[in-house]
Amino acid sequence: MNHTELGEMENRFAQLIWKYQPIPSGELTRLCEQEFEWKKSTTYTMLKRLCQRGIFENENGMVKALISQEEFYAEKGAKVIKENFGGSLPRFLAAFVKKNALGQEEIDQLQQLIDQYKGE
């Protein structure tokens, strides 16, 4: 199942779980009531949906991530590059920098990444 497609509230809910995990489901319902003004049933419906997508699990009342936030966004980014740029990271970067100027710090960070993975 595709876990990278999240609606706005699904994404906000996921962010909350990633921030506080592992978290007892009862505490998660209290947080969602405070943050989103959700009823308990809404929280459990959303949790069930994201568990079915393989992002989180609720085992014995304890909610935790099955994939990290970093893995989630890496998968999402890879999907965008594959679908829109033929899987080519250089094509993606070329399109990105046409509209978004890179500062020297960003250029240095990219170069460090390239150098790091070049050596592996």
C-alpha cells in the first residue's frame, strides 16, 4: 500500500506520533483532543487507517512507527523524482535550482553528501 500519500490531517497526526512515540494510545487520544479537538473515535479511526498503510502500529495499546519520519520523506521524495523526473536526481536538482537559488552553505552540504557517497 502507498504510504507516502497523506492528506493534511493525516500528515499532522503522523507528525504528532513521530514526535511522541512510543506513546500509549490513551495519551495519543488526549493529545489529539488538545491539538485537533478530535473525539476519541476520530483518533482511533485515523490511527487504524495509518496502521493499515504500514506506517504505524498499535500493539497492546502502545503506538509506535514502523517507518521513521526520515524514511517516510525519503520514500516520498524518491516517488516524486521517479514519477516526474524519470528517476533522475540530476534532472530534479536542475529543475529545482532553476527556481530556487542555492546558497554557498547548501552547495557545500550537497558537495559533502556527494563526497560521502562517492567514497562508499
